[in-house]
Amino acid sequence: MAKLNCKPGDLAVVITAHNPENIGTILRVIKKHHNQNALVDFKGSHIWMAEAPRPMLYDVGGKMVRRRKGAVPDAILRPIRGLPANDEMRVTKTKVDKLPVLEVV
């Protein structure tokens, strides 16, 4: 099995889509979709159940429908993650002694 882009719980962005309106949608990956053949164009690819804050456009039997929750292929997603745990430990605060004073004229 190929390495997946996302995992359950990830926030992800849709980087390409059958329906261009869905590109750029931020969504949450919920779990593996119960039907891995749910999307005709992505048979054999890993399919997630995901939820978005705004409805995405789906082609269901030739009819266009909007849904906030639905099947999304891993191949079209890129996760949005912070720094890995080890990197977060190396981030430190920078102390600023003096801020520049701006004079308004």
C-alpha cells in the first residue's frame, strides 16, 4: 500500500478535484470510508470520510448535490499540520527589549 497523505483527525486542503469548486476546501478527515470504491474516478485509491465547514459539490448518479460530509480520495488532499513534536520543543520565545517608536507627523 502506498503511503497516505492524511490520517484520521487531520485538517487537510483539497488540491485538485473533479468539481473545481471544491479546490481549496479545508476539511477534517474523519475515518476510512466504508466503501473504498465509492468514487468511480478513484477506484483502488484510499477514500476517506471527511467533513467540511461548507458543502462540497458531488456528482451522485449524474445529479450534482452539495454535502458537508462525504467521500474524499486521499490522493487529492494535503494535510495541514504544525511542526512535528520534536521541532516544537526547539521553538523558543525571542525577547524584544525595545520596540521602535514611530513618530506621526
